[in-house]
Amino acid sequence: MLPATARDVLCRLSTYLEELEAGDLKKFKLYLGTAEELVQVKIPWGRMEMAGPLDMAQLMVAHMGTREAWLLALRTFERIHRKDLWERGQREDLVRVTPDNGPCSLESQSACLLDVSPSVLRKDPQATYKDYVRRKFRLMEDRNARLGECVNLSHRYTRPLLVKEHSNPIWAQQKLLDTGWGYARSRGHQASPIQMETLFEPDEERPEPPGTVVLQGAAGMGKSMLAHKVMLDWADGRLFPGRFDYVFYISCRELNRSHVLCSARDLMSSCWPEPGAPLQDLIRAPNRLLFIIDGFDELCPSFHNAQGPWCLCWEEKRPTELLLGSLIRKSLLPQLSLLITTRPSGLEKLRGLLEHPRHVEILGFSEAERKEYFYRYFHNTGQANQVLDFMMDNEPVFTMCFVPMVSWVVCTCLKQQLESGELLRQTSKTTTAVYMFYLLSLMQPKPGTPTFKVPASQRGLVSLAAEGLWNQKILFEEQDLGKHGLDGADVSSFLNVNIFQKDIKCEKFYSFIHLSFQEFFAAMDCALHGTETVRRALAEYAFSERNFLALTVRFLFGLLNEEMRCYLEKSLGWTISPQVKEEVLAWIRDKARSEGSTLQRGSLELLGCLYEIQEEDFIQRALSHFQVVVVSNIATKMEHLVCSFCARYCRSAEVLHLYGSAYGAGAERDPPELSGAPALSDHLREGNTLPDVYSAHLSAAVCTNPNLIELALYRSALGSRGMRLLCQGLRHASCQLQNLRLKRCQVSGSACRDLAEALIANRNLIRLDLSGNSIGLLGLELLCEGLRHPRCRLQMIQLRKCQLEAAAGREIASVLCKNSHLVELDLTGNPLKDLGLKLLCQGLRHPACKLRTLWLKICHLSQAACEDLASSLSLNQTLTELDLGLNDLGDPGVLLLCEGLRHPDCKLQTLRLGICRLGSDACAGIARVLQVNSCLRELDLSFNDLGDRGLWLLGEGLRHPACRLQKLWLDSCGLTSKAGEDLSSILGTNQSLTELYVTNNALGDTGVRMLCRRLRHPSCKLRVLWLFGMDLNKMTHRRLAALRLTKPYLDIGC
């Protein structure tokens, strides 16, 4: 075997180094710098640090010589865990035969590379050809690449999903209808995946290896890129090793430009890197030859209609179409193998040329492959994660990213935005824009091809889509296409051909590659036909995600965008009438009038449509008719962004509620395992907070809308940065907001500093709800700085489940001593415990405290806390409502509390003691309160085991002349039929009680009949009686029905 030259080693070494990602190349240099082999010949680190792959290869060869440089590189590949490169390198001839030339200068090395002695014999033909294939297919150009721009094919390429089974009508329809995650699942279901490595392997159906494989797929599915990758992987020894000696690539697009006679030898020579292809060597083993014919459907009609005579001799010159036909028919070499890529429109022509080919369909990217593509496209892992997170929240676009071309369009658009330093916000391309750019990318002429002309059939494609949508039809027969002047081949970029078995025959149907493309073209048809068609579509459409026109109407809005209109006019020559916009605005105005200026039903869908149009003036005009906007079930990050974007243009809205759900809860965005990719940390998973732009939109809304007085956000993950932005709007002088509710919005403790500043600056804000945010003691301390400020005008604050403990009592007490405006305080769900309450009561007893309502539900209080509360009730003359539900007070605790309630200065009107573990003893104490406290109007004792005895004791107070109680809750208190007599007696005496709730008690028919007799009496003042949860017979129900007729104002619930 002949020795390899320095040129061979340098080229091969630089090729291997080019396959390293940036992180791996840096590791390679670090390990190389510590290698024992470099003790004598140290490469300066300064030169290595800045060196690219080629420079690094030159440095190694220059300092160590060819052989040592190669062997050291292989050892280093192994040390950095690139075993694939190490194993491939071991198979290279360079390992065994490269002589050690010793180190040389870079100058002499370069001269050596340029001067190849004619006396040196050439390498074997296969090695020469593989080097050529690597050079030709290693780099690729994007469709929008500028001069000199290219990317490494191996770095970008992501394997698509390949299947070898024909679909059936049911599966085909499901595949077209599914979106999002359902689409990803349905595409893999009922299909047999096949790998590139096994395309030419036998299987259960084929005991012999197939000689021809037809790879079909719709436009943009990545057929050509897959063909290029096959060439590169074969040359690198990763694909078909030992199966094919030579693989040749023939582009049908390039053949179209050839109009001269040529022979099979000429065709082979055109694939060879230099003049004089060794034909005899190449065809010595024809069964080890593979020809890839890429883009059969792109051939001119003359190719498809070629009728022979076919080529039987290698030297015989024939027209190109006959030569290619001979190759496909295998007239020259029956044993060679073929891989033919085509769109579905080319299958019919191929059928007459091939015998028993294996049919494989390329379905594009699965969910995992879409993720992998994003990470391969963006070398910056942080950007890739940001884009993936953003895209997975945009279900329509993420669904369509199964088409590799759509993935490229999306990544290209978002990359441009990221590189300009912008965040992924509303200026990111809308769903309509992505579909439009995909359409235009298919129409864009390839380099070297004539300028694309819009086919006359394109308008027919649009009308076909619309007719199918109105009839809810997604599979079309040939006569359907004919009605619209279409031929399957004319629109092969957008239609799939489906062959289904029916009895002993096969049926052919056409479909759009996905239902959403049919909906996109149907929206075009709607817009182009003018106001009548638009009016019909909008009249049919109800704002519901389940409506079959939902996505079509969204596309319709998007097509009204001025930029989209220009694309249609310039690229297709189609014009949308300006009257269509006015028709849409009129429809929204009518909707507002019919629903009382309230946007709630279908609000999320309408905002999604308005987002597509991306025109501020239009959105503002559309939303000017609504005074109340309520959006529920906001599930994804994208939907949150859509709502906030539109919210800033609701200039007439007085009330704005945005209720989210837990988007992506528990879902992790783990990047796929990429060969050679650096380790990815936990921060690549889904972010916990919404993008800053979400809060920026809301900030703009509160300071630009003078009518907005109430803003409620639920499960909108603001975070600290989001709160800072929102508070900028709250501090603005023009902000008129009075009520701000931020429930479960991930407001952190540190964010309370910004909120405190807003409370000081904004004198309009009087109600604040921070429930469900883990602000803790730190957050409360910061918040109280604002609450204590003399400029703060807050009247109500809700701090439910904010992780406040005992020390929080002191901070709140300090506010009560200073802020005379605060009248409502809700601390439900915070473990203050008895110590926290003791501290809080210091504020309650302060003369400056004006608190009227205090919620202390589920605060882990015991009977000890009741002594402090009793003391506060005797001193605080403003507190009128107290909720102590779900605290383990017990009878002793309530008896202590009653001491304060009996004090003449106690002004409490409402007391809630539900689920406080009370018994009959507590009822005795409360009865004594009712006899002296004429202020108490509402009492809740539900879910306590009072029993009949407890009610009997309580009745002593309820029947007392001084009792002024109006509402009484005794739900689930263990009452029986015996209690009916006491209740009847109470109602006969108490003239103030108007509402009585005794649900889920066993009063039975006897007890209820006693109540009915009393209720029929004219002197009974009761207006509400709830008896739900009781097993009553028909007779009792008839008595109650009769009672309703006698007293129609009486609300009886049973």
C-alpha cells in the first residue's frame, strides 16, 4: 500500500476536527496541551487557543510530523469521549502506512501541499472519490444564504421519520386532523418506522434485498437533504459499509438543464471528481453500486414520457431522458441499486418504470426530532432552549414544524430576531406569517433555475380548499380536482397522494399535507372573494376552539395584515379588498352590542385572531366596543402573550381579567441527546415565568387606558422582573387603577419592594390581592414599608397563603397603627399561630386602627389565641367582621372569645366559626352573647358537632328579645328530627332572622314538617331556608312546594 502524503493527513485531520462542536474543540485543545507526547515539542497555547480546525491541523503537523500528529489526534479523540471519530480514524489507511516525516515549518508544509510530485502514484479510485464526495456534500447553503455563507451538513441534519407502510383512510384522516401532541402521536401510530441503514435490507415481506427504494414525501420534507446526507455518511464510512463500493448522486433538477446527447460513460464521468473516470473499475461489481436519483418529480415532461429505445451500451449517446430512463429501468446494469426521491405526484410515472420497488414515506420530524432540529440549528444552547420553549407554546406552528422546511423558516425568522438583541415577543412571526413564508419558500426559484411563475392552477387550489372546508371534507378524488381546473402534478407542492385499498382495487385520493394548510388556503379564498364570503364565514363562526372554522378565521385575520397583503399581491398577483377589514370590524361591533359591551364568551379566540393581524390601529378599533374583558383558560405561554398584547389596546375597558391555567406544569423541555453536544444543564428546561414583554404590555395598559380601574391576573407567572415592569405602569401619573388582583402570579418577596413604591406613588389604588404568592416575611416587610407610608391609600389587602408565619404579626400590627385607610385584611391560610396573633392584636387594640374586616381562617390558632382576640374585641370599636374558620379553637377557646363579644364596646356584626371543633358548651356561651350583643347580625357555626343539645342551648339566645341575628349557618351540625321542634320555636319568636342554612342534617320528614307549619305563619320573617342533603319523601316535598306557592318570596333549597 502506498504511503499517504502530508496533504492527505492534513486534509483528513482538518476534516475530523471540523466535526467537533465548539465545546469539544476546546476540550481537544486542553487535552492536547497536557499530552505527554508534547513534552519535547510544545505547541504554544496562544496559537492553539485561537486556531480553527484547519489551523489546528496545520499546527499539529508542523510541530510533530504527519504520523505523530495523526496518532495523537486519535488518542485525544478517545480522551474527550468522541469514540465515533476514534473508531473511524482507526480504520483509515493513514494509521498503518503514514511515514513519519518529522516536524516541518508551516511555510514548507504549505509548499509541500501545493506541490504534488507527478512521480507519486495516485490513491485508489474509491479513496479519491470519497474525498471528493466529502468536499462536495459536507457543506450546505441555506435558501437565504449570502455569498460565502454555508453550514456543516452533519451539524444541521436531523433524521426525519421514515415509514414503509401505506396508510388507510381512517389513519390518513386522523393524521390530517390532529394538531399538537396528538399529531405527533398519530403519525407514529399504525406505521412501521424504518432506518436509513436498513433501506436495502430484507425483511419479513422481502426475503431478498430490494434493488430499488422509492422515497416519497411532500414538498419541504427534506428529501434532498436526506439524499445529501446519505452521500456524506457513505463517504465517511457511517452508512452502507461493505454494502456499496460507490454511491453516485444525480440531481434531476440539473438534468433538466441538459439538452445535449450523452452516453452512460459521460453521465458517470460527470459524477467523477477529475477527468478520466475509471469506468471498468467502477462497474466491475454492479451489485455494489448505488445511484441516488434526487427529485424525480422535477423532471421535465419529456423525461416522464420517454418511450425508448433504451440505452444498452455505455458508449451510446442518447437524449438525457432516455439515458436516465435506461438507468432507472436498469437496462445497462440490472444488478445496480437505486434510491429515488420524489413527491407523490411522481409515483404514477415511476410505476411503469420499476419492478417491485420498496416504497418508503418520509413523514418529516417527530416531536423529539423537532426539538433536536432546534438545538442543531442554534449553536447557542441558550437560544435553542428559548426558541423551543417559545415554539412549544404555539401549538399550530409547532405542529407544522413536522415539515423540515417549516422548521427552517421558523428558526430563520426567530434567529434574526435574537441576533438583533430582541426578545421573542409579539414581533415574532405570527402563525399566518409562518405559513405564508413557507408558501413563498416553495415558490422561490432554486439557484440556477428559471424565475418561478405562479401557475394558473394556484387559484384553483385555493377554491378546492374552501369547498372542502365548507363541506368538512379533507380527502379529495380526481374529479374534485378537475372541478377546480387542477391536476395532481400541478399542485404537488401542497397536495399528497393517498392510495387506499378497496376490495380488490386501489383508490387514489388527494389531500393537503395537513388540514391546517387546507384551512390556510381556505382563508385566502375567503379574503379574495370579498365581503359576502367573509360575512358568511363570520356568521357561521362562533368563538369556540371546537368550531371547524376556528383556524380559518384566525388565518383570515392574519391575511388582512398589510405585510401579508403585500406578499399576496407581489408574489401571486392577488388583491384583498380593503372592505374586508371594515366587514370584520362591523362584525366585532355587532358582537359587542349583543353581549352588553362585555367580551367573555370566546374572548381567547377573538384575541388570538386580533393578534394575527398585528396592526395597532385595527386592534384598538376592534376592542373599543368592550368595557369588560374576561379571558379564561389561558393555557400556554403564547396565549398569555397574545392576551397581554391585546390588553394594551383595550382603551375603553374598565375591567380586565386574565385567568390562566398551569401552563406546562410538570413538563420538561429536555434537549435531545446529540452526538458530541456539550452537556446541558437544568436551566434548559421550561422557564417558570412569563417573558418580560408580557408585563411590559400590561404596564402599558394600566398607564395608557384612563378607563381601566380593575386588573385581575390569575396564574400569570410574573416573577420579579415582571413585577418591576408592571409597577412602572402602576407608578405612572396617568394610572387610574383602583383594584389590582395578582393571585398565584409567582410574585416573590423581593418584588414587594417595587409594589411598595407603587402603593406610595399611586393614590388611586385601594384594593390589592396577592393571594397564593410566596412572599414570606421578607416580602411582607418590604410591602409594609409602602403600607405604612402616609401617601398610601390602600383600603383592602388580601394575603391568603403567602407563607406568613408568627413574625408577620408584628409587621402587620405596625401597619394597623399607622394606616387609617386600611379597613379589610385577609390572612387566610398563613400559619401565624398563637404568637403571631398576639403580635397582630397589638395593632388591633391601637386607637388608630380602623380595620373593619379580618379573615383569620386556617391560621393554626388554638384556644390560647382567643384570649387576645377577646381583649381586642373589647377595645376595637371598628371591627365588624371576623372569620376564624378552620382553627382548632374548641369550646374553651370560644368561651374565652365570648367574653369579648359580650363587652358593651364590641361592634362585631359577622362571626364565622365553621370547623372549629365546637360542641354544645360553646353554644351556651354564644347564647349568652346573643342576649346582650345587639350588633351581631351573622353567625356561622357550620361543620361543628353541636347536636340537638347544642341547638337547644343556642335557642336560649336566639329567642331572647335583644337578639338581632339575621343569618345563621348550621350546615352539617349533627341535627336530627328533634331539632325541628327547636328551630320551629326559634322562628316563632325571633323576628329578625331572615336566612337559615341547615343543609346536610338529618332533620328528616318529621323535622321539616314542623318547620313548614311554622313557616306558614304570617309572623315568620324567614326569607331563605336551605335543606339540601336531606332524605325527604314525596309528601314532604309536596308540603314544601305548597309553601312556595303560599310565600313566593321564600327561597327554599332542597
